[in-house]
Amino acid sequence: MSRPQRRNILITGASSGLGAGMAREFAARGRNLALAARRVDRLDALRSELLAEHPHITVAVRALDVDRHDDVFTVFRELDEELGGLDRVIVNAGLGKGQPLGTGYFRANAQTAQTNFLGALAQSEAALELMRPRNAGHVVLISSMSALRGMPRNMTTYGASKAGVAALGEGMRSDLAGTGIDVSTIFPGYIRSEINEKVKKVPFIVDTETGCRALAAAIEKEPAKAYVPGWPWIPLAYAMKVLPLSVVRRMS
């Protein structure tokens, strides 16, 4: 059975990086977009760019800090109404900062955990409040390859928060099995973006455009989960799950 085409797509964290890159990819596919992020000036610039290149689509923008949970529900409802119903919500907004535990940076780690997990929870709740009455829609959670095992050093809290996002996605998928609502969890590998632009030596990293093209292609297939780009991250995902922690630690 063919999948329904998702015409109206909401992307959070869309002002830069993977969010902006995915917006460009879906705009090129002729989809209408609802873009939300904290930096409205960047969203406005992106909206102008997308409409100039694709004048037949609709692009709506809203300021949104996903740590302000009440605002998440309000903005999602507004964008749903403006586009005439959201078909797909991509839960992408997140933080990448952090330091090894016990080194005096609890606030930074706590902010990453709150934004990445509680922010994703609020977005998932808001999306499903719209989709459950319609029994239709697609929720996409952007996790990370670092969610597959415990990560050392600066990645410990980030990886743990993204593991929580992956577990949230699997629970939603189980709860919604047999309904008209699909849930996908995407595990990106190393894709160059603002979140890692200062990190110089990164194995297997791809540029933003290549990575976002792979993300959009994977999302369109609506899988339960996907490792993106497929090479080398599909075999590496298997390796990370079975190798001793001492080996995985050296891979990070």
C-alpha cells in the first residue's frame, strides 16, 4: 500500500543546521512548511529564500523556544491552523553543549537534557494532540548515533538525552501501532552543522547539504528507525551495539 504524501510539514529548530537543511530539501519537493525556532530573523530569511526558489509553496514561521512548553502547544496549534492541518512534525530542536559529569558544568548538562528530552516530549505531545483526533500523521524524532551506547566526556549527557528521545519514539510507535499515525526515529551520524562546527577532526562527517538530503530521503520512507547516512552508519550501528564499551569509547 502506498504511503500518503505529507504535504504540510512542521520542522522545529529550523533556523540553522539540520533543520534549515531539511526545510530546503522538502521545499524542493514541493511541500508546504511550518518552521519554528528561537531566532526569527533567520527564519524570516530562510522563508524568503525558499519562496524565491519555490513560489508555489506556503511557508509559515513562528518564534519558538521548546523549553517554554506551553508555547509549544500554542505554536503547533497556530501552525496547524495556518497550513490547514499538519501531516508531518519533525522534532528536531536541540542542544549539543555539555561537559564531563562532575567537572562543575551541571547547568550546561541540565540545559541540554531539558531541551533535548523534555522539549522533545512537549513537541511529541503537541503533535499527537493534533493527530490523534484525525487518526493520521507522521511524527519524526531526530535522535543521534550517540544514543546507541553511553558516550564519554562532553557527549555523556547529550547521548543520554538522545537515548531518551529514541526510547520515547519507540514507546509512541508501540502505543500507536495499528493506527493511521506513523512514528519514525532517525539516528544521524556526523553531519556538519552549527552544533559541531568547531569540532575539527570528526570521522565520516559529511557536509550539511549531503547529510540533509539523506535525512529527507530517509524520512520520506517513514521507517520505524533509520541510521543516516546509511553508509557507514548502518554497519557502525550494529558494531556499536555489540562491541565492548572499551572499544566504543575509542570510537567517540
